[in-house]
Amino acid sequence: MKIRDAAEKTDLTEKTIRYYEDIGLVVPCRRSNGYRDFSEQDVHKLNFLSRARKLGFSVDDCRQLLSLYSDRKRASKDVKRIAEAHLHEIEVKINELSKMQETLQFLVTNCKGNDRPDCPIINDLAGKL
């Protein structure tokens, strides 16, 4: 099938599919006219990648997960190790975002928002608080 059809079946853009091809995550056959010819297996891999990326896995993680997916002798502990590392990264980001939210909430609450120039938000950004 053509890239347009693969894009429709996977909810990925053609540009994203080309990128995945460029970095070797999918390797569709080429027709004699040079057009890509995506198989159902390629579409399945693209759906796999789409789901993994929506969960926030990096391209390198996706490459490892695809490799493990294709390896019928894989150990689930290898898959779990990748997922646990990613989960930890998410937890760290959530913690950082929570701290950012607390700081910004404090600054917004303490800014009078009037016509005067005094502003704790500006002072904090300038390192003057």
C-alpha cells in the first residue's frame, strides 16, 4: 500500500512515517517505480510505534521495544526494564512540574496585578526575591 494509505490506517502523518523510515524503524519495500509499498506488517509496526510514542517512549526506546517485539525468545524483564525506566522519567517530570506549579501559584497569588511596577513575578525571574 502507498504511504498515504499507511498514514490513514495508523493516524500518523506521511512526514512521520518518512521519518521512521529514514531512521530505520520501518523499512517498506520499494516498487519498480520507486514508490514505497507498505505491507500489513509495516502498518502493524507503525501502529506499535504510534502507541509507544503516545506513551512518551523515546525513539531509542521504541527501537529497543520493536526489537524485543520481534524477538520471540525475548525476556519480559527486558521490556519491563525499559518501561520502568520510562515510568521513572515521567515521575521525575511530574515532580518538577508540581514544583513549578507551586512556585508560579505563589508568585501569581502575591502579584497585586495593579498599575504599579512592583511585581514579584518579575522580581523572581530577575533573581531579586
